[in-house]
Amino acid sequence: MTSQGDVKALQGRDGYRLRIGSYRVIFDEDATTILAIYIGRRATTTYKRS
């Protein structure tokens, strides 16, 4: 999945972000699984760790 679309590796943490208009999907993947960590509108807190 990381080879298609507007996907970038996150800085300072594991995972990737997928941009879909004003929405962001933060996810991690391995050979068999894609785990969605966050799905929502882009905000100043989108990439902050909780």
C-alpha cells in the first residue's frame, strides 16, 4: 500500500499517513496486515501521539 497514492512515512514514530483530501489515515503495515490507527479530518493535533 505504501507504493500507491499520497502516502508518506511518519517522522519520529512508526507508521505512515495517507492523505485523502482534507482527511488523514494514519496506519502501520507488515507483510500481511494493515492497521488503521487514526482516521479523521486534518487538524493541528492529527500527528501528535496520545
